[in-house]
Amino acid sequence: MKRDKREEIKEEIIAKIRQRISEEVSRIMEVAVAELKNDEMDFGSIEKKIRDEVLRIGGQILEGSIQINGTGYRGSRIPCECGGKKKFVGNRKKKRQR
């Protein structure tokens, strides 16, 4: 049976993300271990760096999910729970939080 091209693409995206995440986690661990040896670093600073990196990895996972599933666009107007119609205005850029 011939495999669906979309399934192949999905599997390729997932494999690439898994590989990147594995590499990133290894790198984060190496940095954390090295910084723990440094007497000037404190646990709070190291924890913040780890959290920031994990959030960045989460962004990569979200990007891959959007590549696989799309943005969720369902048309210019969709039914609303109130009985009316919701109008699609456009995709918005995510604002970076600092």
C-alpha cells in the first residue's frame, strides 16, 4: 500500500524536531553542569537559563505542530455559539514576552 505523502511529511517533521530537541537537551545539560561547577553561579540563575531554553524548545515544537496541522484557519466566516457568525480578521504575530 502506498503511504500518504502528508503522513511522510508529518513523520519527517517530527523526526527533525525530535533530533533538535535531543541535541538541545544535551547542550542544556552540559551548560548547566558546567555552570554548577562555577562558584559564582547560583541555582536561581541556572534555573532561569534552563527555563528560557525549555520555552525556546517549546516554541520549536509549536512551529512543527503548525507545519503539520496548519494555523487552524476554517474559512472567512464560521458559526458562533451565539448563533451569529465569527469573521476571520487575519493571523496575528505572536508578541515576544520578556
